[in-house]
Amino acid sequence: MTTSRRIHATYVLPLRRTSAGPIDELRDYLEDLGALVDEVIVVDGSPPDLFARHAAVLPAGVRHIPPAVPRGANGKVAGVVTGVAAARNDSVVIADDDVRYGPDSIREILDHLAEAELVRPQNRFDAMPWHARLDTARTLLNRVWTGDRLFPVGDFPGTLAVRRGFFIAIGAYDGDVLFENLELMRTVAAAGGRVRTSLGTYVDRRPPDTSHFWSQRVRQAYDDLAVPLRFAVLLALLPAGAVLAVSRRFGWLASGAAVSVALAEKGRRRAGGAGRFPFSCSLLAPVWLAERAVSCWLALACRARGGVRYAGRRILVSANSVETIRRRRLRSL
């Protein structure tokens, strides 16, 4: 990844690891990225021994700093707030440690940011093991309908681009929620910022290993509590499917599965997606819906027990509504 002239933008990567693991590939990625943008910041909330290990491994051009704000229930927010505040540029790309930008995708998202305060691109896995294909079915359905009235179309990626000046002016966002990306999007919108969804800006993401994928099922279903209509639909699928199965109405079940495949395929074909997502991902839409329906009931049980476990704590709120965010802003003015 080389360029004759660096882009005036800051790349912020919130990082927190609890055990030593491979970091060489991430180091190489950040080194290449440093030749493309003129500032890369890693905000590292790892324990002291791992922080020191990362400091020794990361490229010399990367600014490696600890979070400078108190940790909320969701430590990623502290990393984001610290990194954006420390940035020298107004154009800031925030990305999880499994996100992999290339020259074209980072230029494209920054071009969109010239006309918005926040941009959400489209993640896609750069490798397709079976569980990545299954999770991609969720992505394809989101490209048709999310259930959220403010953001009805588009996935919720592990990366966003924001304008630093606007971010600082609105006073950041709530660090005690689980679905922090949606919280940031809603906070920007509640403050009058322009949020642009770019279904055609594809940013690679590395798939998790299988064990991590399974460990995330209930937590990711808990995110859906922030979108009540979507959550209600997903909850209804399990009893509805059980009734149809017990009454041997298999034709209805097959029809429902076919509709979900058709919707996923519609999402796959939007904005050039047919060349980015395998057709097999559309075929897995019924399987993903069945898994998410079960996981949503488990998430509801977590909600009754005081929230879902995340980084050793329980988080009750998935994300605040836009109305709640606006009321809080009015009280703080």
C-alpha cells in the first residue's frame, strides 16, 4: 500500500486485548496504512503488560496511547473519544482491529465525509468460512431493511468516518451502551448532523474464528433490543415457526424461507454487491433468521437478569433512542 502523497486524515483504532495473541498481521497493516494517511492512532486499553508488548511491536509511526477518559461499561467508547480528541485532522476514520481498509475504500469513505458529519460504509469479510457466510446473510438482509426508522437500510459496520470538529462539539456519546456504533450514529443525527449510508463503499473485515463467532451470538442479538420493531419480528419467528411445524404446515415454512432468500438476494444485488458477496450467503438467510430468533429469546432472558455480559460487566442498555439522546442534549445545554 503505497502512495506518493498521504491523505490528510486520521485513522483511530480502539484496541483492548486481555491475553497475548498474534499481532504481526495487524502491525503490517498499520505500517502500510501509515503510508496512506498522515496519522494513525491506536488507543490501547489493554492491561499494562500487553500495552507494553504492543508498544514494542507496533510501527514507529503509529501513535500508541492509553484511553484518556474514564472507561464506561463499553471500553471501546473511551478509546474512540480519546482517539478523536487526539487527532490532528478533521477527517477521522474509526475502525475495529479486524477492519482492513485499502487505498480505494479509504479514499471513497473520505470523499463521502466531505458532504456529511458521519459516514457508514459496508463491511464484507475478506475470507468466507461457513460462519462468515452465515453472518453475511444478516448483512444482506440489512441492506434491504433494518427495522430502524432513522436508518432503515444498511448494515452496522465495525468502522465509521466522522468529522472531528462536529464530534467534539456534540460532547461525544454514551459509553454505557452495548451497541456503540448505532449510539454514535443516533447521537450525530440527534445533534443535526448529516449521516450518510454508502452501501457501495466496501471495506474488508477479517472473519473471527469459529469459537469467537459462537460466543457472540447472544451478545449480537442483544444489539437488536435497540431496534424494537426488528426485535419483535425476530422474537415472533420462533413461536410462529414452531406452530407451523407442529401443525405440519411445511409449505408455509418453505414459503417463508423462500421469501427470506429473495430479500437477501435483493440486498446482495444492491450497489454492486453481487460481485462482492457469494450467492450462497443469500441461501443461508433462513438459517441466520432461525439462529437469531433463538438468540433473541436468550437475549431477552439476559435483559431480565440485568443485561448481557460484556468484558466482565453487565450492560443493560443496547443503545438509547434518538428521543432520549435529544432530551439529554437539551438538559445539558
